[in-house]
Amino acid sequence: MIASYHTAPDGGLARGEGLDPEALWIDMSDPAPADLDRVSEAIGITLPSRADMEEIELSSRLYRRGAVDYMTLVLPALADTEDHEVAPVTFVLSEARLVTIRYHTPRPFRSYPDRAERSPYDTDSAREVLFGLLDEIIDRLADILELTDSRIEKGSRGLFRMGGGETEVHDLRSALSMLGQAGALVSDVRNSLVTIERALGFIDRRATRKEDGHSRRAIELLSSDVSSLSEHASFLTQKLSLILDTVFGLTTIEQNATTKTFSLVAVLFLPPTLIGAIFGMNFALMPWIDWRWGFAAALAAMALSSLLSYLYFRWKNLL
């Protein structure tokens, strides 16, 4: 799907369906190779393929060809659900227009056109549209981190209220699964912030050469937001690590207590087992084999040995 945007009279963006070579911003969602070729021919700019976008080398994600900048960012989508998708999005910036190529739907690409007139950035140039879109993306990443923080808080409260039992074990698994998903999402957000920070640095070099003070100021503000979010993401990562370490520590304590109980029970039954094994031997000349009270004496010895073992452990505060 291809959408074309022009500057609206109210300072926002007016959307048009299909390709308009004169548009300020052309947004391509899940384009086929034929669509890429058609748009490339119409605007005179070579657009990268999906394979090009998925290159992991930095030199393949940030480069300049002629007077056109190519920047590929990694952005998450569908982060409000338990599952989320992370995929590259390419921004192709020229003096006349901005082209975005994506194969998933991050929310800023839906929300920014409707809120462009309230953005701190104008919509009268492709660069300003790029700054406004990046600002929307950064705001969305901030929302994702806040949402993830609330999930972590909810999961940690549930974990520390558990007191054992089959139901609690099931809840523990669910909570740990949720915390694992939150950790993966925070990691993806940090990765996205790194790609945004590199892209801003790439734009800044061009803005510095052109001595564009307004662009440099915008890049400084966006970079400051990215740095703040990176610190927040690092804090959440540390918080997750602390919670998981605490949970595993408590689990280890419970397992040790259970093992201790079984060990003590085994020790309590060890003397009776020894007595029973001795009197259970089937030799022809066994002492007391014909004694009338032998069986009762053996039972009494076994009971007494268990009682003495129990009293000893109680005296040592092991029970």
C-alpha cells in the first residue's frame, strides 16, 4: 500500500491514496518489488529492497547516494499485546521529499499524520516531516517503556505474594514468562533507540556541513530524548535482573528447605532401618531368634532410635 502526504492548510498533513510523485512524504507499507521499481522511476530515486533493509552492517543501514540519505531503523510494533514484532524501516530523505519503506505497522506511522499539526516540527519540508515522525516514534518508545514498567511492577507484586502450592507454581511460570517477554521488549526498544541515535548522528553531520542551525537544534533535542529513554531502558533492565535474581534466590531457599526436610526424615528412619536389616538376616544361627519377646524388643528399639534421633535434631534446632 502506498500513501502520499502533502502539507495541509492547517499545518498538518493531508493524506492521499496511491502514488503522487509531487508528495512531500510517500509512505510505502509492505510494497512489492514492482511497487519499489515504480516509485523509484517516478521520483528518480533508487529505493532499497527488503533484502537491503535487512542487512545488519551499519554501513548498509546508513549511507548517502548523491544528495539522498538512506537510513534504516529497527522499530517495534504491536507492543500493547503479549507478542510484538520488530522489523527494519527505511527512511529515504532528499531535499524534495521523504520516502518510508516498511513491512510492518509501527503505531507512529498511523498516529503522526493525524497529529502533525500539533507537532513541534513544521510540515513544510521533508526534513521537518522526518523530525516530526522521529519525534512521534521516540514518544511511542517512551510509552512502550512506561507500559513495560507497569507490567514489571504487576508481575513482581504477583511473584512476591506467592506462598507455595500447585496454583502458585502455575502463577510463577506465568509471571516469569511475562517478565521474560518484558525483558525482550525492553531489549528491542534499546536496540531501536541505538539505531535512532546513529541515524540522528548521520543527519547531524550533513546539517553541520550545511550550517543549518535549526536542524542541529532539532537533532540535539531528539538526541536528548533518545539518551533519556536509553537510561530508562537500562534502569528497567537492571530492575528486571534484580527481580529475577530475587525470585531465583527465593526459589532456591524453598528448594533447600524441601531438601532439608526430606534429608531429616531419611535420617530419622535410618536407625530403625539398620535395626530391621540386622534382625532380618536369614542366617541359621541368629541370636535371639527363638526369644519370645524378640519381635517386640526389635520394634521398641526401632521406635526408641527414631525418638532419640528426633530429640537430637530438635535440640540442634534442625527441625
